[in-house]
Amino acid sequence: MKKNKKNKSIVNKKISRRDVIKSIGYLAIGALASPALIRSAHAANPIKVGVISPLSGAWTVYGKAHIAGFELAVDEINAKGGVLGRKMELVIGDSKTEPRIVVEQANRLIRNEKVDFLAGTFSSAERNAAGPVVKALDKVLLYPTFYEGQEKEYHPGVCNKNIFMFGPEPTQQVWPHMEYMMNKFGKKFFMIGSDYAWPRVTNMVTKRKLKELGGSVVGEVYIPFGTPQYESVLRDIRKAKPDIIFHSLTGSDTVNFRQQFAAAGMKEDFALWTVDDEEVVTTGLGPKVSGNDYVSFDYFMSIKHPNNAKFLKNFRKKFGQDALMNTVGVAMYNAAHMAALAIEKAGKLDTASLRENLKGISFNDAPQGPVTMRKDDNQIIVPSYLMQVNPSWTNVGNMFNEVQSFQKVVPLAARCSLPL
Amino acid sequence: MEFIGISIDVFLITSTLALAAFGLAIIYGLIGVINMGHGAMLTLGAYLTWYFMSLNIPFFLCIIFSGIGVALVGIALEHFIIRKFYDRPFDTLLLTWAFFLITTEVIKIIFGTDFKNIEAPIAGAFEVFGVNIPAYRFLVCLFTIFLITISNIIFLKTDLGIKIRALIQNKEVAGLMGLDINLTYKAVFCFGSFMAGIAGGLIAPMLSIDPYMGNIYLVRSFFVVIVGGVGHLLSGTVIGSFLIGGTETLFAIFSDQVVSQASVFLLAIVLLRLRPNGIMNKKDV
């Protein structure tokens, strides 16, 4: 019995010759393979961008141009060798036009897919939903859509140091053209918009300038999503006798309203100025319904700038001659390029350095002309165009006639605690 | 003057609602299938109409073709799936919702996701007491009245109508008396889908055509059918539409859109509490 215990207590393993040869073999293979291992790991490590887009649900119609802009930019960036030697790769999340799904997708993209930064969301409601997520998980969100401006009470959907705004806000999209419209048509505004953050705050900001210029609001109506019949609204408009109908409806409601507005013969009596209906919607309306109405954005397919000609050529080569592009798609395009420039400038990729280097960056090849991201409040400085719809348009090429434009409109400082 | 304007608006809204809900009144009202795909049928009708219009076929023929198209889809749906679920209405809810999802995605694949546009075949408006009524709108309303009247005649005065009513009242006895139950169910489902297709096509010039357009009328159609009374094809649909459409219009005069649309829900709850079988409160047709 003593003998057994002694045998068990000491583990006496001798190193055999076989073991030595095996380990030398492994070391050799490892040494030979390691440069290849390290190199391929580095090269195969793309920059992952999470793109959240409304590919289904009520705003499916907007999803295509939204993603197309970003995809085109990524193709161009990768064709030049990528950023810091790494290719950019899209990971797409469908928001289904629902803010709560945006939260899910943002979490999934950041936590599971481990994206480096996010781009997209479309509506202000979606962006406001993503706000807390990008704040908590500390990732940058590049937001493309024209929106209502940054007011402190909507933090962290706005006034969020991680969210960069690549679309214009009302002091750029609306204010520069108000004097012209009021001088031409009159001072009474009837405001009609969808019932959520963007139209409400846009109207609030517009009213500030309206008061300054001596105008008045004779009606303000907010329409819940999915309203098919507009008889009562049309009746209200007739009663109020406005000079200008200031329109911020969105989705299919805008088409429903404008169709019924035109069918009731009201186009002759009132001027309509929309801040929502870009190429996609106007195509859906047809020339009879959309003719002679006014639209204002920072970008139109028909603007004459050498950058735009080049951009549209590449865009159509990739997506077809009939593909539609709009201010949001172009903002996604600009966002991708500006993020790439910022990462190159920083020499590395992490949220803090991306944030610091996006501030103040300029992009000279933007389709609408050179644009700059303002330092203090993450707001982009873009041109502002007022267009009138050609009553006999046949395609996007002859859809809009320029009424007036400003190459660079500096917006009001964001109403947050600055700098962000 | 304003009263006349409001009455005209109510008339237009009621008829449009009745038209949109009619297909559901047939499918849900008569044979108890909770058709959550009703919106998809309207959408499909609109897209088919757009497609036929792009082939330069005259508008009213397009409408009929789309009706036939949706009826064919309806027959397929009924034959392969719904047929086995007539005594399990809540399962039909899920099945028809799946139909909606699949149809919408197929529409997106075939037609793309852009807005499509159909111009009203009759342009212009005429003025009645200071209110501009679009000519096309008015014609659609007249057509709706005609449609519902014809359907009612078929339902009450013809052989087919008697068969359908027998089927609804007592399925087993009707079968014993020699009625071909399966065929009658198919005929009704086919007719309901046909109506939904026609409605989608007729409404298309008044609305934006996108893959989800029909769903605007989905919940409203259910309200119309339930408030009007399940099974009362003519009276129920018309009175239901009048109550739903009228309430919305009336409340919109005094308050904003959110309140007026919410008041429709409130009205439906109150009415159903007082009259569980619908406003007519009769059990039979």
C-alpha cells in the first residue's frame, strides 16, 4: 500500500524525443505562417458601417435613394483602396419605418455586428429613437435627412455630440426663401404637416421668421399618418383664405393630400410651398398635381454644378438611367466621404477621433458644391435652392426650375449648450 | 351654405369608404373570414390598374381586368388555404395577414418601391354651392351606389343569392338540401376579392400608389362592417360608412384631425356595446 501512494503522488513525466520534434515542427510552421496570418487578418479587417434605412413599411419609397447614396460613396472609396488601407463594408439594418425597430437595429449593429459607426435612419422620429442608443454605446451616427433643427428639449435625439447632421435645418431650408415667397404671394400662411417632431418643430422655427417679416398663421393642421381623406382639411383651407400653403406632410399622406387638393381645383387659388416633396414624391404625383408648386432643399438632381454632373454620371452608371436621387441620398453620399476623410485625417478609427475629425471637415466634391461640417454644433453648411415644379415635366431632368439659390447658407447656431 | 358643403363632403367620404369596405363586407360579413389581407387586395387592384393603364387600355376596362386579377388571386388563396378554415375564424386572421405580407413583398419585387401615379380619367371639377367637387370623385360615388344596389339585387332576388343566404344561415342544413357548399364559398370569396380589386383600381387616382396604400382602409373597413352589422350587405355597409365617415367629418369641424380620427374608435366601442350585432341589430340578413 505504501508503494501505490508513492506512485500516485509524484507525476513524473519524462520529455520524449517525439515531443521535442513535434514542438519544433509547430514552431516552424507558426513562424512561416505568421506574416501571412497577420497580414491577411489586417487586410481582411474592413471598416464596418451600420446603415439603418426604411426598406419596408410606410416609407419604403424613400429607402432606395437613401441607401444608394451611401453605396455609391463606399464603392468610390473602396476603388481608391479604402480608408487607411481597409475597405469599407456596409451592414444594413431595415428600420421598417418604425422608431422602436430602429432601437433594435442600432443595438444589433453595434453589439452583435460590431460596426465602427452608424449611418442613416431617415425620419426625425427614427433619429430621436437612435439618439439614446448611440449616446449610451458611444458610437457616431451620420444623419442625412433635412430636419427640424436642434432644440435642447429633444436631446439626445439632437444636441448629441455623437450625431452629425448632413441635411439642412429650417434656418437653411426655409428662412432664406421666406421673404421672396411672402413678397410674391402674401403674408398669410396655412401650415399643414404630419403629426410628429419634424413638422411641428419646423413650423415653430418658421413662425419665428414669419413674425419677424410681419406674416401670420391662419391655420395649422397636423395629420396623423395614414389619413386617406382630406375633405375637412380642404374645407378649413378654403375658410381660412391663406396666401401660401406651407406643406410638411410626408409619406403617402403627402401624395394623398396633394392629389385631392389638385382634384378640388384649389391649385389656382393658393400657392403651395413644400419642404418635404423631393424627386421621389414629385415623380409619384405627376405633372398635373405637382406643377407650379414650390420646393426648397439643399440639393436637386437638376442643379447645374460640375460636381453634380460627375456625380449623376457615376450614379446612373451604377443604378440605371431612371434611378432617382434626392437630398437625402446625396447627404448619405457626402456623409460617407466625409467620414472617410475624417478617418484618414485621424490616422486611426475610434469614436472619439472620428468625432473630433469630422468637426470642421470640408468635402469639395459634394454634388451640390463644397460643403463643410460646422465645428460647434455638428451641423453641415450647404447651399439652399428654391425651385418651382415645371407644370409640364416629363422626367427628373426637366422637373424643377430654379427660382433662387444661395450657395452657402449659414444656419442659426443650434439651440443646445455649445460646443457639443 | 356651409351645411351643404359639409353634406357633400360626408357624401363623398361615405361612398368612398363604402366602396373600399365592400369587398370586406362580402368576405368577412358573409362568410366570416377575418380578411386582414383586404388592404393588400386593394393595393393589388390599384397596381394592376396602373399596369393595365401603362398598356394604354381604357380606364374602365383596366378596372374590370384588375377586378378579375384580384379575383383569381382570391380564388387561389381560398382553394389552397382558406378553404380548410371556415370554422376557425381566428386562424384566418393569421393566414390572411401572411397573405398581406407576401403580397406586399411580391408587389415590391415586381413593381419596385417607388410611388406610382394614375391620372384621373376625368379631370376637372364642377362647383356646387361654392364647393368644388372633383368630377371623377363624384362619378366614383355614383358608381358605388350602383355597385351596391346591383349586389343587393343579386343577393336578395336571384338564385345565387338564396344559396348564399342559405349557406350563411345554416351550413349543415343547406348542405343536406343539396347545396354545393364548397362551390358557394368559392363564389362568395371570389366575388369579394373582385370587389376589392375594383375598389382598389377606382380609388387609385385619388391616392398615392405605394405598396402599403390599401392598409389605410383596412381598419376603417373593419369598423364599417362591424358597426354596420356583419352580414347586412347593403344597409350595413352604407350605414356603417355613413357613421364612420360622418363622425370623422363632424368632429374635424370642431377639433383637430387626431381627435376626429380617435372619435371614430370611441364611436365604434360605444355602438358595439349598445348594439353588439351592429347598428341594425338584427341577426339575419
